Amino acid sequence: MLEMLREEKSISQIASEAGNHTNVLNRWKNEAIQNLSQLFVDDRKGITTMKKDYEQQIEELIAEVVKLITQLSWLKKKSGR
């Protein structure tokens, strides 16, 4: 793939060496060139949002566990155990 991006070899040479069709390699090359800029995008905002969602979910689960423990204790007390 790097040979193709660096244009060190022709696509037909690379295709014959790799056993792929030139159309496939051309698609890969075009897609790679179009998406290279995404490698340098700062996605900390997305990570921060995911972290907040995760922390909120943990808080909700802890609250549910506390509620269930309280209910279980009450039921045990009422049943005489």
C-alpha cells in the first residue's frame, strides 16, 4: 500500500505482485488519500463525551444496586430471616 501511495511502483505492478485487481487497488488508494486527514483529527471531544456517558451509566447502576440491596434487606426483615 505504501508503495502505491509513494508511487514507487505502478499499480499494475503492485496488483500482479499482490494478486489483486488494479480496480481494487485504485479504490484502496483513493479511499486512503481521502481519509488521510482523519488521522490527524483531534477526537478528544468524542472521548470526553463517551467518558461522561460511561460515568453516568455507572452512577445509575450503583444507584440501582443500592436500591435493590435496600429492598432485599427490607424483605429479609419482613420475612423473619
